[in-house]
Amino acid sequence: MRFELSIINGKTVFDIVRDRRAECIRIVREAYLAHADGHSVNPDSYFLRFRDKPDCRIIALPAYLGDGFGVAGLKWIASYPVNTQRGFPRASAVLVLNDYDTGYPFALLESSIISAARTAASAALAADWLSRRARRAHSLGIVGTGFIARYVYDFLVDTGWEIEEVRLYDQSPRESEKFRSTACRLDQHRAVTVVPDVAALLRACDLIVFTTVASTPHIADPALFEHNPLVLHISLRDLAPEILLRSQNVVDDVEHVMKANTSPHLAEQKSGSRSFVTGTLADVILGRRSVDRSRTTIFSPFGMGILDLAVGKWVYDQAVADGRDLRLSDFFYDTVR
């Protein structure tokens, strides 16, 4: 028997995601619902760390997703923060997709874009449901203006969000200026402003996105959220536990997010329980839980391997249908038992 392997490069992944953002969000929604119904296996991620590079890591995310997806696989993603000082993105990744029946890999995809797309699609999906499908923000604040922030911004704007103002903050003002000039659609907003003070941004914005590389909380004052914004806490470690304990909290998976000293994990340790969590995003979509928009709502997604599989399989299907994959028929050589 011959087993073919498709290789799908970053340009193909980029084009498919760019042209079909709403469909990508739908795929992420279906993956969340399949997971909520028990049609998945999503083990803990494995972190490979280095003694002489304490800020660097390579992470393995294995997973299986059924309920119409029928695929297993592994994302292997490296995070090297120093890369940004060299002028290229922090993360690089590949995704391997395995056939559920035979276990044989059938696709290898460039996955830094898939990882960013599934993260942004998850954020946009949460913003939609946690705002009661309003898709409107007076002021969007982005804290950390890097690669992931660009994808979140694109997913919001390209799926119909009306955003009057955008405020940008990064520890490097140069990065915020670059984001303003290269990523923002200036004609679609009344104003796009780089701000020097993160506290001022938080007070002014009703939709806030955290996409930093923070390893410990750096926002500690609950008063900054007294106006009850919707917070997409994508980078997971920006907020002190006191802020979460005073807010409504929605996560992607309760068990997964309560580890590795994420802000929800710190809040659990401080409070001694998980009662501060309202529920999962799937609970909200299915009507099992609801959010009170008269209170601050925080979405903290740990990032699940099943989402990489779902988006990766969708990209694979599109690439094959368009004839844009590189097909290797002899990658597996000795296949006669």
C-alpha cells in the first residue's frame, strides 16, 4: 500500500486563512463543541526547555479530534523571544496530521500561521459571543503589538466588527508605531493612537486584547476595569489574580488553563477554588452559562491542540482541493510487512 504525504507551505496557509476568516472561526467553533461533547483527546502540552536559554522553549501539543474531523496530530512550536530583536517572529512551528485509521502521517503544514489563526479565531469567536453578538466597540485596546495581535485585529475587522477607535501599547513604542502604520486599517477607524501608558489604555477601552510575552502578572489594579470591559486575555499571564477574582471568567477548558502559573491558575491558588470561573466558551455558545455584561468579562484561553488540528485539517482540505499541496508519494518507502 502507498501512503502519500502532502507538504503545505506558509504562503498557501496564509492565503487560505486570509480569504476565509469567517469560515476559520466556524471551524474553531465546531472544534470547541466537539470537545465539549467528549469527541476529543487533548493531553497536556510538553515543554522542552534549555538551561542556557531560560526564556526559550519548544512545545509539543498532541491531540485527537473526532465528530466529523477524524484526525490526530501534533503541533511542534518553538518560542524564542530573542527572535523579535533579530527582526523576525518569536514563534516557528510545524503541524503533523495523522490518519486516524492507520496512524500514518498524511500532511505536514507550516504552522506558525495556523497557530496564530486558531488563536485569533478563538478570540474573535469569544468576542462575538461574550458581547452578545454586538460586534461593536467604541475603543479597542491592544496590549502587546506583535504577530498574534495582528491576526486578532485582522479577524475582528474582517468579520464585521465596527471599531471607532484603536489604542495601542507595547513596551517598545517603535513596535506600536509599526503596528499602526502596517497593520491597522486607518480608514476604518476614527482614530488610531499609540499610547505611552498602559493604564490609560485600559481605562479608555471597552474591548481589550492582551497579546504579550509576559511570564508574570504586570497589571494589578482592579480599578482599571471598573468600567466593565470585555477582555481577551490571550497571553494568559498579564492580570493579577485579584482582577480575575472580581470578574466573570470564561475559559476554553477549565482543567487545562489551571496550570503553568497562568493568571487563572494563580487565582485558583489564591482563592482555593475554581468558583470564580463562569464556564467555558462552549458553555456560553450552548446556552449552559451566561455572562452579565454589567461586569468585567475576561476570556482566558490556554490554547488547545484540537484547534490546531481542526484548522490544520481544514487548510489541508482546501489546499488539496485547490491543487496547492506538494504531494510526496515515496516519503514512506518500506511499507510491505
